[in-house]
Amino acid sequence: MLDPIFKYNRLFIILYLILLAFAGYHLFQIKFQYNLQSFFPTESPHLSFLEEFEEKLEPDDNFLLIGIVNKPSVFEQNFIKKLDSFATQAGQIPYIKKVTSLTTIKEPIKAPFGFIESPLIHVDEPGRYTQDSAKIYEDPRWVDYLITDDATATSLLLKTDGSLKQGQSGALMDSLNQTMSQFNFEETHITGRAVSQVTFLKKIREEVLFYIGTSSLLLLLILLVIFRKPLGVLIPMVSVILGMILFFGTLSFLGIPLGIMSTLYPSLMLIIGMSDVIHIMSKYIDEQYRNKSRIQSIKNTIREIGFATLLTSATTSIGFLALLTSSIEPLRNFGMYAAFGVFMAYFTVIFFTSMVLVELNGSQLSDRKVQMKGGNWITSQMFLFVSKNQKRITAGFILVLLLSVWGINNVSKNVNMLSDFPKDSKLAKDFYFFEENFAGVRPMDVAVITKGGQTINDPQVMSAMQKMEDYLQDFDAVNHIISPLTVFRTINKSLNNGKSEAYQLPDDTSELQKIQQYSDIGKQFASVISEDKTMGRITANMHDIGSEKMKKIYQGIEQWERKNIDTSIVDFRVTGKMYLVDQNNDYLLNNLLTGLGLAFLVVGFLMALLFRNFKMVIISFIPNVIPLIIAGALMGFLGIELKATTSIIFAIAFGIAVDDTIHFLSRFRIEQLKGAGPVRALQQTFHESGKAIMLTTIILLAGFLNLALSDFTVTYYIGILISITLFSALFADLLIAPLLIYKFFK
């Protein structure tokens, strides 16, 4: 059956290269994207409510915050004039709808013939700066929002278009940075959606290219050590690089952009593809040195290793496809495309690498003496160790299991906003500047939903909102609140000649009704009251205390509302993009367990079909559960949070770790079918498959440790964790699996 295929091997090579040329053409058109909203759990009922809420009011992330330092005080004439000019020019930049700063705010004051607007600070009258600054610090709306306590820094709030695309964010940031550079401010900081989008996209592009280069270099060095022959190095390198081109080119052709998770693809494609190549080449070289013909050698290789490699590709894909149970779109996409990439790698090995090998002798690929020198001795020693130390191995396994349970219990789900980015990056430094000097960047929105024909203006609703505000202010993390009551307090102050003490709600009902008649003068706070006045927003600036602590605040709000609010009149509901991100962890663990459970079932079914022996199914599972348990324990010991981006560790670890188990047990099964007893079959398995398993593990470790060079914290942790997990998987395959074979096949 295989003879006709390898007879026309050159035709297959040509067809593969034509397909590759097509993919290579599209490779240069690949696109990148970063969209925070894609990380929202799609099955969450909170998402549909958020969409309705933002339609009536506006998004909570359509802004940029600019912090400007001027010591010893921002109340200096030259600085105030520069600030005013910058605010004016910034307001003219495309995609910026409004600029709020100390110099742009004008407060309405009731005069005999209507309202007049009084600037917060009189830019051209420096003699009034002292009086202006005193009024600013008397008003809770501005302190920690537009100015720091010590007056050494001020901030500008730039409202942007609510649906900025990637190119628009880039154009906006280029224009803004160019404008800002003209003023030579002492120190500037900027944070917000557009700058995060631009920064993340830039890092994604850089890291994808970086990992292609570094992973290729590492693999090249390893291949030089293993094979010591130019063709033995060239063929595997060309194979995995061509497989990666085919993968990325196909994604580009299908219009699939690369996101933050895509930084893992180069390493995954290179090391998974290389694992397949090493198994095929090692077997082919062994067959050649047994004086088999090239055709017979490749036929034996495909019969004995090709099917096992296909099965390992399937199980690796199943590990990735376990992510399809996630409610988070980027995780589902990562799992689906990574599984597709695994088969692209296998396709390349079968239809390119194998076809090329037929043209070469084993002596052209590897120095047999060098390759055999250390491999056989190590595998022989491992076999002897397992044979003589079964009780010690069992005791060690139990100890590791107990320690792992302790570590898993310490896994944290307290995720911070910039936990994926290094603290020494400019993006993080700017973020922490606002955390330390202002009210914080993390928004928390509480929707005010009126009922029973009530509106935001009704006294009972206003009273309920006042209670809610008072409750929120009791939290240390809540620093600056804007709500519909802010509008009414502002109007009351305007009606009382701008007196600071009038910034409150009047007790008299008639005065409240009078305020409502002038609600149009509170337009600068229009984002907190819907046009039909049936919905409002209480929004607070908070410090980034983490998702678990925020969850306690959310739960506290719900419990407090049930006890203190008449929900037949008004209802309060926490919402916002950060709220949805915080909810991810509630879905994450369930999705993870469901996905892994399904993966175990499917892999178990495949194992049953392959071995047709229940004992072998059990033996195949236990060594692959151990690495997952160790991965969870390491997360607990190292303080790594379980979140959307780190949860993929388990899918990757399971999908890859099971590969070597299949190769090991497949060889054991083949040796049994040849008539060998359990001990002899196990010894031959160590000799035949042990070397390839060790070699592929070294390659996997090199590829994943390479990820530890990443600036993305999550990528760094994935590299470290998966490397340690795969190292533990190697010992599980070479210690635990043989131990189980001894137990089940005495």
C-alpha cells in the first residue's frame, strides 16, 4: 500500500511546495488584533445587560487619561497657559470628542438674567490663581480627579469615539504624542483603551517575530548536538519552518488575525513539529543502520511510528480543543487554531519530510556512534533503576501528590488589570502613576434602573441613590464617585452663586423640583443619566485591588441592596467591562474542568481503540494526570493567578505530555506482539523509544523555556510552568508508566 506513495515521492514534494508557495504569499498579509471585549464570557447574562446599558449611556472605557507633573505646583502661569493650549489642540485631534481639564471646565452660575459660565481657573488672570485653587480644593469633584492633593500634578480626561478600531487608535496615539511633545512638559503619563491597544499590538508583532527567530536558533543548536550531520540538521529545521509558514499563511488566507495568545504559536509549531520529525527520523536512521533499504526503512518507520505520531497529533489536538468549552472567545480560538497547527505539522512531516528521507541514507543524517554513545546508557540505567526501586518510586509519587494538593489549595484567582504586562514597562509605570497620585484607573459602574414609572429625578429614587453612594464611600478602594446626584448637586451650587457649601442636595422638596427644571445645565455629566431619565450610572474610580477583592465588593453591594432598597422603585446592578472581566474566573474553572474531562474521555476512547486493553488505558492516564497536578501545585507555590490566559497551561501540558506516553506504550505493545515477555518488552521499549522521548523532551523544554524571555508576564509563566510540567511528564513516562506495567503485567 505504501509502495506507490513512496515511488512518487518527488511528486508529493512538488505538490507540497506549490501549496506552500500559496501559503507563503498570504503570510505577508497577516493581521494582528487586540480587543479586550473579546475576553468577556459570551454565556454571561451580564454581557447583554452591559450592551443595553452602554447603548443608553456610553461605554466606560472610551477615554484616555493624561497625567502631567509640574513641580512645585501646577498653579504657575506658564504651565497653566501651556496646559490650556495643549487641551485646545488635543480637542482638535481626530477621534477625540471632548477634553476635560482644569482649564476647559466652565461652571454655570445663576445671574439675574440667566446663567453665566465661570471658568474653574482664570487662565489669563494669574492674580486669581490663589482664589481659584482654593475653590478647586473645596470641591470634591476635582480633587484626586483632575488634581493631586499636593498640586504637583494634574490630569486631563480625553473622551474618545466609543468604537475605535486598531488603525484609528494608532493614528490617535501618533497625533496625541506628537502634539504633547511640542509643549516640553516636565513629566507626562498616559493610560486608557487606545494606548493599551496600540502597545499590546506592537508587543504581539515583536514577540511573534522574536520567537520565530529564537526558537529556530535553539532547535538548530539542539539538532547539531543530536545528529552532527548537515542534512540531519537541515531537514528537521526546514520541515518545521515550512510547517509554520503553511500554518500562518493559511490563517492569513482565512482572514484570521493574530491576538495576544498568538505569541505562543511560533514556539508551539516549531517544537511540536520538531517532536514529530525527531520520532520519524530516529526510527528511519535505526532502520537504515539495520541494513534495510531506504524504501523498506521508511515503510517500517511509517508503519510503526507514523500511526503513533498521528495518534499523538490527535491527542495533542484534543488537549487544545478542550479549550472550546471555554466561554471566552480568545481561548476557544487559540485551542481551535493550535489544534489545526498540530495537524499542519503532521501533514508536513508525512508529505514532505518522509518523502525527502527516502532520498537519503541514514549515514547522511546522523553519526551513529555519536547518537548511540549516551542514549543507550541512559535508557539502560533508567530501566535498571525502575526495576530495582519500585517501592521508592511509589513512595516518591505519593509524596509529590500530597505536596501538590497543598499547592493547588493555594492557587489564587485575584487578577489585576495589568497582570499580563511587566511592571517596569512604560504602560505599567503610567498606570501606576494614576494609581498612586489620583483616584485610580479601574472603573466600577453601578446601573440605576428605575421602576414603576419612576425617573431618575424622583425624590425616592434620589434618596436611594444617596444611600448607595454613602455605602460605596465606606470602601477604602472607592475614591471618586460621579452619579446623577453629582448633576443635581452641581445645579444647586449654580443656583446659589457657586458657593461651595451649596454643593449638596436640598432637603426641601420644592427646591429639588426647582433643580430638576434646570437639569440641562448639567450636560457635562450627561453620561450618568439616560435621555429618557429611566436609567442612571453611579461610576467610581478605584485602585486596582484585584478581581477577588472586587468580587467581595460586588457581593456586598447585592446583599446591601436587598436589605436597604425598595426594589419596586429602583434597582441597582453592577456592570461595566471590568466587571465582566472579573466574572471570567467564575466561568473559567468550570470550563477548564469540563474541557479537560471531555479531553480525558476522548483520549481514553482512542487509547482503548489502540490497545484494546483496559489495563493499558489506565496505565496511559496516570502518568498524564501527574503533570497536570504538578502544574496546578506550581501555580499555588509560585503565586501565579488562575485566569483566562494562564488556564491554557493545562490544555497544552495534557495535549503534549500524552504524546510521549503513547510512543512509549505503543512500542511496549509492539514488542509484546513480537513475542517478548513483559520485562523484555519493557527493556526494548526503553531502548527503542526512551531515547526519542528524551530527545523530544529536550526540544520541548528548549522551546518553552524560550518563552520565559517574553515581556508578557503570562507568556513568561506559561514558558516556565509548561517546561517544568513536561520535565515531570518525562519522569512520569519513564518511572511511573514502567512501574504500572510491572504491577499490571507480572
